[in-house]
Amino acid sequence: LPAEMYKGVFKRIGLGGHMDVLGIILGKVLSNLKVWADNVVLVKETLVLLATLVQGNAGEGAARVLLDLEITRTLLRQHTAEHVPFLSYPANARHRTTYYLTLTHLLALHLEDADASGAFEAFFQPILATLTRLQAMPNLRNDEARFSIIGAARDLRGITCATNRRLF
């Protein structure tokens, strides 16, 4: 975002700087994914907004600026259904790919930071835990196992679509 262009506008309407505005927008994104988790249309539109913020229309998104926000770093640490309930709804299963693709794009930028070693492993840990839990199940022919398998596969698809050799 061109900070100089919007700085005066933000101050006039009492929002502060561009970091404050991005914080408000990202807070609303997370709020939508938590409070309106059962509304498939709103979840989809919210994830499109998040993807646009991170990736931008022409590849120049606000991702680097978003990484400076604590709410973004928290999201990268707490990205599971326990913290972002839209992941718990089977109707939102197809949106998991977009969610993890976007988060992995953010994570890839974060990994350029020397202090971020181990961030990908920590990010991937909940998915590994799900796969381990599935492996230990004696019967995978039930709705819970089916939803977990589909969810893990969509999560992995999003992560792999966003990764490249530079990330590793």
C-alpha cells in the first residue's frame, strides 16, 4: 500500500497510519473466520480478501507489511480449527486450500528472517498431528475420519501449491 498517499486520509478519519488500517482489516478477517464460520459465502469472500492482501493483484501485496503485525504472527502460530473455527465446517472444506496457500505465502516471506528458523516445522506440526491421529485410527470408514482426511489433503494441497525451491 502506498503509505504516503493514504497517510493523510487515515489521520483525518482517525484510523492512524497504514499499519493500523491493515491491523483493523486483518482483525476483521479473523473475526469473520471465527464468528461467521458457518457462512460459506462470507468465508469465501473473506479468504479472497486475505489472499489479495497477501498476494496482491499484480504480485505486490501487503504481505511484507502484514508480517510486522502481531496478529499475523499469531495467525501463523495458531492456524488450526481450534483457533479459526471455519475449518471445522465440512461446507468450508474447499476453502481450506486457499487458506493454507495464503498462509504459506506469508510464511515463505517470514522464513527470509534469520530468526524464523523452525517456523515451517512449527507451522506444519498440527497437520502432522492430524495425519498421525489418522494413522492410529483402527477404522477410517466413518465421517470423522473422512472429514479429517479431506481436510488434511486440502491443507497439504494449499501448502504445496505455495511452496517452491526457495522455501526449502
